[in-house]
Amino acid sequence: MENHPECTPLSESTQLSGSAREPEVVPPGDSEGGARPLDTVPKKLCGYLSKFGGKGPIKGWKCRWFFYDERKCYLYYSRTAQDANPLDSIDLSNAVFDCKVNAEDQGTFEVKTPNRVITLKAANKQVMLYWLQQLQMKRWEFHNSPPALPVAPAASLSGNGPTLHLKLEQEEEELEEFLCPVKTPTGLVGAAAALQPAPATPSALQNISLKHLGTEIQNTMHNIRGNKQAQATGHGPLVEESSQGVEPQGGEQPLISDPSTPGKDPEDPPRPATRSSLPSSPMQKPKRQSNTFPFFSDGLARSRTAQEKVVALEQQVLILTEELKSQKELVVILHKALEAAQQEKRASSAYLAAAEDKDRLELVRHKVRQIAELNQRVGNLEQDRERLVHEAGLLEQQVQALQQHVQLLMDKNQAKQQVICKLSQKLTEDLEQPDQPASAANGDFLSQQERMEHLKDDMEAYRTQNRFLNSEIHQVTKIWRKVAEKEKALLTKCAYLQARNCQVESKYLAGLRRLQEAAGAEAGDLPELLRQLVQEALQWEAGETSDSVELSPISEYDDYGFLTVPDYEVEDLKLLAKIQALEVRSHHLLALEAVERPLRERWAALTELVPSAELKQLLRGGVPREHRPRVWRWLVHRRVQHLHSPGCYQELLARGRACEHPAARQIELDLNRTFPTNKHFTCPTSSFPDRLRRVLLAFSWQNPTIGYCQGLNRLAAIALLVLEDEESAFWCLVAIVETILPAEYYSKTLTASQVDQRVLQDLLSEKLPRLTAHLGQHHIDLSLITFNWFLVVFADSLISDILLRVWDAFLYEGTKVVFRYALAVFKYNEEEILRLQDSLEIYQYLRFFTKTICDSRKLMSIAFNDMNPFPMKQLRQLRAAHRERLEAELRKLELLKAEYLERRASRGRAAPESCLSEDEGEGDG
């Protein structure tokens, strides 16, 4: 793409951030042959355009001087090029561009920002396309430029220039595929436009901006004061004198300063003046500094070769300096990490060495203040994320609007092509008719030819507009993708900080709990102070104001309605529940990006479910919530397709309405005991209890052998929470009881359930011999704890997130999954159990220890990796052996029972009168 006329050379840092084409770094050997051409100098975008605005009678086109600011990606405009202060600005960072193809308004285009639409008009079509292409490049350059750092300008140029240069060249090549580069309009942009008088307007009043009247007055007074100072020294206005004294050589334009800066930067060095045009006068110095376009020295071009050598060498030195700086920064980071570790070590040592409990409490308060600071940092990142989400939404809306506009233009283009075809056909028919007079035929031919030329012009205009809009859509889409990537990175960082925050809170609560245990029943203010701190910690979530940003909120209920923090009556258990909830939240956040997101993508790509090794691994990893109902229905259908018949569930419900089942009373009693920590089964207005009642009654009619057994209510409730449909939950219950679990699992004797407990004991002895020996030493009967695990498939034991992952694999692989997870639960807490040396403490710990498991990934790894090998053949053999022994024991018990009944019947003597009860005595009387 060709460069537009040159403006005043900028500082190196401005060249980096604002140039449309980056200057090439020439090695010292390459610059000896001659001076580098001036086209490689980065130039500014500026020129006169007409802006549509105003109200009432002065509404119309107003001539304005526009200039671009690279640092802010703003397009400023003023009434003339000599004005000191701009009237207003246009933010181009979130803007999109559109060109109009209207024969009456050639050169009209629009700049659409989220807040307003600015209509501009160039002198002709070429100038319009030039401005649009340059604005596109400036916007792309701004979004790809690195954030400004407080470093030397030359260092910034040497460190980032080559990368940015490659990005800009690549973007130029991509845009050239849509629309060819437009040549620089001579005299209409850049310095040439600044030296030209402003385009004439119908009236001076119409060109004045009443909206910015104060700025207009300031600029007018500034220009009058400058002209008076110039006349006092015997010279005319600066711009006119300079335009006469400086003649562009070789078609080049004189260099002008940055028009985007209303005032002179005090840190910039003063520019040398041209001898032939600017006499050294102290009165003209303020005029030159306040003018928007002071001239630069001609000596720069003459000494260009020597400067290039110096610049190339300086750039090499700066590159090495930048590398050294990065190494120093790495050392600083390592020092900070070491210092943080030492501080943490010192804090731990101070905590352990503290003589009094007050000193320890002061250390705890210090940790609380650190938590507050971390919360504030995470809050700021959350606000940044919301802002980026809002910006991404705006960009997406703009892309959709542009796509609709392009579709409309394509429809118009097609309609015009149809008109052209019809006119061409009509022209051919007219030429084929010799009966018409020659003059009439010639006149019609000329008119048709003229219309054809107009239509060709219109088609060419639409093609140009279509190419530009395609390039605009292409660039806006790329910008939107970059914003989405930044948002994703911020979300990842925010999730990590939230997880760290949860971990710190959990450690703080655990420290309070240990202090509470250490303090015990001591007298004094310490236990009371600890109780107060615990109470404050438990009320952190409830105490947040509505205006505060929730950083790591622990919701009262999870996605399936279970209480996240169980409502225990004992204060110590409340604190334990809060610690558990924080740890669950921490593990979830840390696994969100690394594990959960790729897993969700794999499940989303799995459109058809087919039994395979890949599906088996996916189910072991857990099914995302949005896919779980679909996957469970497919798993259940595989199990019961030989039992399923249309209308079966409705027939069972009708039978239940016709007559009451014997198990209906027991079902009604168990409904109120089903998941007391789930809002769907405790809320009076919830429909889940009624649906659960119907499912259980239908199953009792479906399987009269079992009817109803305590524990089936929890299995059906889990199915209802996930599948939500009554009939699907009914068939899920049928699949578990009749196809997955062994027969007689829910019989009156619970034979199969007892067999599995003995099998579990053998597997524990094989997989965890230390734990088995420890439990045997203290005479612990594990079946008191684990019997319910197998009967309801962990429904009352594990937290809901882990429970449903167990069920995902259980519905596909069967009961072997229950054994794997039972062993994994003991392995997960093996060290904690081994530390307990009292049987009562062990029983108390085993009563709730499954609720302390928070890391689902760790538990899954233990179950499916550490417990291997786990062949199904071994499980069948163990079940068969223990079933044979159990049945023999049951037969022996039946014999003993029969013998006892015979002995009791053979005695047959009545009890003595002295042994009769009072009621029996009264009855006899």
C-alpha cells in the first residue's frame, strides 16, 4: 500500500505505535551507498473532510480538519489545520467503517462507534477509499500494538518494531486480497492539505460549531494573537510565508509535525527552523510552538546516511540492552519468589514460636488482612472481565450488522444484474426489428447505451463497496477473536485467583478449628474470642453487601439442589462443612480450564453414543451437566430395552390408582426422609415428592417380588434429579435393581448385599493390607459403614459432584465401579484412619469421613488406576464362594431355629401364676 504525504517525524516510540508501515532497520553496510528514501519515514494521517452535523437551519456539511492520534487511536478534528485545540474526537478502537454508494454523494462514508454514527464526505471516491484503508490499518495496528511501557522510546522501537512490522505487513497483504491499495491523493491529505486553504463553505456561520463554541473562540483568539505577533515583526502569517519560502523538491512534500497533539510536548527537543523561510525571531517562536504544523529542518534529509548508521548501531545495542533487562527482570521475579517463601517461613516460625495465644491470634489477623487484599485484586480482575465481555458483545453486534448490510448489498447487486440482462435482451430485440425508422433506432440505441454506461458505473461502485465491506468484516472478526482470547486468558487467571482465595480461606478456617481444639475448655477470653472469629468466618458470605463483587461465592445449593454447606447443629461440624465447601470450590476452579473445558469439548463433539473404549474413559471422567440427561437415557435404554414396552408406566400408575399397594404406607413414610439436605424434596411447594411417590408405586407393581425396600427411594430420587422425567426415572430404577445389581440385592434377607460386604472385606485385605490390619486390631466392623454404600450406590455418602460421576460409570460398567470407589474412598483417607488409635474415634470418623472427600479427580485416579488389576472374573469367583458360605450359614441358622421351636413346643407347660402380668391377671378375673 502506498504511503500518504509525509508529516513531521515523530519520536521513535510514536513511530512504533502509530505508523502505517514500520521503518526498516538497515544494517551499517547497507546504508553506505546512499541515503534511505523518505518513503520509509512513518507518516501521519491528516486532511480535510466534510462532516455532516448541526441542528435546525445550520444543519448540513461542515468542513473539518481531521488528524489521527496513534497513542489513543483517536481521530481528532478541528475547523482548520491551524487551530490550537481540537473540537472533538472519534474513538476508532471500537469503531467500524462503511462506505456509501450513492450517485448524489460521491465519497461519503460512515464511522460507526458504539455511541454514535459520524457521517463524513471526502473530495472524491479515491480520497474516501484512501481514508478508509488507512483507518482500517490504524485500528488494526492499535489492537496489535503492545501495551505502553515506561521505557526509552528507542528501546521500545528496537524491542517491538520487527514483530509489529511483520504483523502490519501480513495484515496489509490480507487486506489487499479484498481491495487493492489506493494511491495517495496528491494535495488532499498530509502536509499538502495543511498548506492548502480550507475548502470553501456556503457561509461562514454554517461552518462554525455551536456545540463547541468555547473551543471555537479560543482557536480564533489564538490565531488572531499569532497573526498580530507575526505582523509586528514584519512578516505575514507563518503558514503563508512558509508555503512561499519552501519549495518541495522532487515531488516530495515538506515534513510537518504531529497534528494529533494539540500542544507541544515539553519533553520534545526544539526543531531547527528552515533558514530560507523562517527568520530567527523571538516573536515567532511561540507562534511556531502553538501551531499545529510547525516545519522541520531540511538538514535532516542531507545528513540521513550518517544518522542511519548510528540508528542501526543503536538499535543493535538496544536489543542487547532489552535482553539484559529481561534477564534482570527474571532475577527480580526469582528474588521476589524467594522473599515470599522466606516471609511465609518466618510467619510459620513466628506462629510456632509464639509464647502466648494473643501473638498467634495477631498472626491470624495478619492472614485475614492478606485475604482481604487478595479479594480486592480478584475483584478488579472480575470487573475487567465484565468490561471485556461487554466489549466483545458490542463487537459481535457490529459484525452481525455488517453481515446483514453485506447481504443487502449483494441482493441489490443481483437485482441490478437482472435489470442489465433485461435491458440487454431488449436492446437485442430492438436491433433485430428492421421496420422501425433508422433515426428512432439510433436514438433508442444511444439512450440504451448511455443507460448501460450508468449501470456499469453503478456495478463498479458496488463491487468496490463490497470489497471494502469484506475487508472490514475480515478485520473486525480478527479483532473480535483477539478480544475473545484476552477474555479467555483473564477468565483463566480469575479462576486461578478464586481458587487460591478459597484455599487461603480454607486454611484460615482449619487454623481456627485447630486453635479451638487446642484451647478446649480453658477459662479466659481466648475461647470466647475464638468462637467470635469462627462465627464471623461462617457469616462471611451472608455479610456481603449487594454492591460488592462476589469473587468465590459458595452458593447455598448446587446445580441439583443439594446443600453446599450442610446445616449441622454442632458448631465444630459447621466449621468443617464450610472448609469442605471451600476445598470443593478450589478443586473445581483449578480443574476448570485444565480438565473440565477440554472434557466438555470432547462431549460436545460426541454426537452419537456407541459402546467403545473412548466412551468408557469419558464416562469415568464424568459427564458434563448439560449432557448428563441424554447420556443417562441412552445408558438406561441399553439395559432395559428388552423389558421396555410403550405405555407400561402409565398402566402401572393406573393400577396403583385402582387399588392401594401394601407398600404404599412405607413409601409414604420414606418420602419425608428422602434427602433432607435437598431443596427439591424439602420445599412444600416442590413437585418432586409427588413424582417420587408415583415412581416408587409403579416399581412396586412392576416387581412384586421386591415391592418396596428402604433405599429404593434414594435411587429413584437421584434418577429424578438428573433425568427430571418420571418415566425415565422409573426405567432407571428398573435398570439398576433388575439388570445391574445381582438378584436378591433387595430381598427380605438381603443375601446378595451381605455377599458383597464379605467380598469387599477380601478386596480390602488384598489392596490395603495395612488399613485392614489396623481396623482388625481395633475390632472395627466395616459392614456397619459400607453396607449402605452398596445398597444406595453412595447416595447418602459422597457429595453430589462426586456421586454423579460415580453413577456415570456405574450405569455403564456395573457393580464393579461400586467396589472400585469403595476401595478408593478408604485409600483416599488411609493415613487419617491409621493415625486414629481408639475404636470409638475410628467409628466417629468413619461416620462422616466420605463427606470430606473434595478432589473428584484424585478419587477417580485412585479408583481406576491405583486399584488395578481388578478383573471381573475375580469378582465373580469371590461372590460365588461367599454366597455358598452364606447360604450354608443361613441353612444352619434355619436348623437351629427349627430345633428351638421344637423344644419350645415339646415343653408345652403353662407359666406359673406368679409370672403372669397384671393385664393377664385382670383378664382372667
